Amino acid sequence: MTFDSDLTRLEAIVAELEHSDLPLDRALKLFEEGVACVRSASNQLSQAEAQVQQLLEQSDGTFRLDPLGG
């Protein structure tokens, strides 16, 4: 899933969990799915953060993006 699709799904899960008449087994399944979406989105944010940290300013004021681990 993409970051945006993870967030969209999380919003849908939250909306469904807010219904007080939701059966417990359905609520637990939604909760588990929500945790998976949060983990996926968090991993994607970590990867993006690592890429941003690789952006280095050159002496002439321009920037270069070094590959991760480089």
C-alpha cells in the first residue's frame, strides 16, 4: 500500500470503529488491520526521512541527493 492509501484506510477503520454497535470480533479485526496500516505508514515515513537526511548542500549552494547508505 502507499502512504496515502494507508491513511485513507485508517480513516475508514476509525469511522467504522466509532460505531458503538460494532460486534467485538469485527472491532478486533479492524483494530489489527489498523495497526498494520500504522506500521506500514510509519515505515514509509522512516524511509522518506532517511532520504531527506541524505540531501546534502554543496559548496556552490546547490544540493545533491546521496543514495541511502552512501
